[in-house]
Amino acid sequence: DNAGSSTITGVPINELTISLNEGWNLISGISSTIGLGNIIDPSEIIVEGTLYGYDGQYFSPDNIVPGQGYWLRTNAAGDITLFSARQSAKTMPFLNHLEGSNILEFTNGTHSAALYFGKDVPEGEELSYSLPPVFPQMAFDARFTDDMKYTRDTGEISVINMDKRLSVNYTVNIHPGEYMEWVLITENGEEYILTGTNEIVLNQATTMTLTKRAIIPQVYTLHQNYPNPFNPITTIEYDLPKDAYVYLVIYDILGRKIRTLVSGMQPAGYAEVRWNGTDDWGNKVGTGIYFYRIETGKFSKTHKMVLMK
């Protein structure tokens, strides 16, 4: 009922054995600050990289501080022991397979969270990049589906943000591939093509999708083959702005059909096919001028090429 103070006395806890369940566990430390090397894990049940503290957002701590709570993930039930004096040279080494990957850093000016994409994680080590559960009144968080902080090519992103501001700083180090692009799509359908390094202001979006998709050409095009002249193989490229039935045929100078290269439905995008100088029966054709013609819907085009032996 009155202002005052109390003195709490006791015996310091310099060693503590904790029984953990499989999955995520909430733990605390001992009476002194200890490093990760002070955690003894005889059965190796700890999933590396999954010790998290919280200060309005999740973070990966270097030390376990007295009085603080932490999330820790294990791959099986078992015991770990915390020591005030380091007992082992092992310091829970963690090889970060996300080094050099693409980065999405979500921030509201006070808190931030980084997500990663574009790289593979070795099979069996995926859980090292999982995140602890979200909870009510959490100030800030960003994660992919299934509580992960990385995805290979595509994933749904959920954001918790108590602030009206939200922006994404991105860095793309890994190209998605020829005729492909990385795209961030908000819940309102806004699309942002991710290339290089830049910032996007999202104004408190809560869900979005990261995806890798094919770049769709705007018009039908049949390109000149290369090399030209050629011997014995040449490449023919063509562009399809929508799914279409494609008929691509080679004729000789007299107009006789020599080889059918493509005959069937193909998806929209950029396509190519190679011709090795043989006819439909596998016979090699002679030196001379040939024509290749594409027909798809209302579009048709013919180009000349030279086979020179």
C-alpha cells in the first residue's frame, strides 16, 4: 500500500538442466549472462540457428541474458544444460546457407525483419530457417508461409505491423533466369518487379505474394536464326504473347517441306528450337538456302537461312 523497497536474496543459479519438448520451447537463462558455447546439448537435439529473443520483434541473440525469455527449437525431446562457465569448445556452429541470397527487408522505421529468397537450403536443414510462433499484440513481424524466413522461388508473406508506415528495401543478387522475373504482389493487386536494389512503400500491407514468373512478350515474333550461315546446327527463336498452337516448318528453295520442328500447343513466353540439318526421316540435307515458317493463329512469318558445309 506504500512506496518502498524489498531486498531479494538467494543462491545464484550457475548451472541449470532444462527438459525440452520436440518443436518450439520457451526457456530462460541462469544468474549470469552466458554465450551459446555455454549450452551443452549431449543428444544434439537443438536445431541450429533457432534461438530467438524478442524486443518488439524476433531477433537472433549472441548471449542468453538473465531475466530474459527465449524461443528455442528442437528436433526431439531431451535435456540441455546451461553452465555459467564454458564447458565445451563447441559453440553451436551454424553455417548460414542464405549468404548471398536475395533479401526483402520489411521496416516501419522502428522495427525491421528480413526475409530471403532465391537460394536452396540443403535437405534436412530447412528448420534452421523457421521462425517462432506469432502471438497477440506482437509489435512487428514478417514471414513466409509455414513460419519460414526463406523461400526458394515463391511464397505468401504475412506482416504484423502496429505502425501505419511500412516499406520494403530489397536487394536482388540472384537472377531468376532467362525470360523470368521476381515479382512482389500486394493484397490489392499492385505488382512490383524486383531488380537490383530499391525501396517500396507499401502503406501497412498485411499480406503479399513473392513469385518468380515468366516474362510474357507483347507481340508474336519470329527471330532470325543464329548462327546464319550455319553448319550443322542453328537455333530459331520465337515469341508467343499467349498460349497458342504452333506450327514451325522448314522448306527447301523449291517449297518442299523438309522438316517439321514444332506442331502442337505451347504456353505463352519465349521459345526456341534447334535444327540439325536433317529432314523428317533423319537424313542430312545438302548445302543451300532454306526457309523456316511459323504459323500460329492469325500470325505467320517466314525467314531465310543458309546451310553451308
